[in-house]
Amino acid sequence: MEDKEEALAQVKHKVAGSCHSYTFMLSLRVSKRVWSVGDG
């Protein structure tokens, strides 16, 4: 039972990590666009 819980936790961690990195890159791209607009 514990093994299953551990595996589930690892999968959740992986999914959360990929989602976080994706949203991070997205927000970075958006902020870059905002900064360039502000400079222009």
C-alpha cells in the first residue's frame, strides 16, 4: 500500500513540476512582452 502511495506522490510531483515550469516560461515570455511594450 505504501509503495502505491509513494508512486502516486512521485507522479504528482512530476506533473506539478512540468506544469510549474510551463507556466513559469509562459509568464516569463508575457512579462518580456510587457517590458518591451513599456520601453517602446
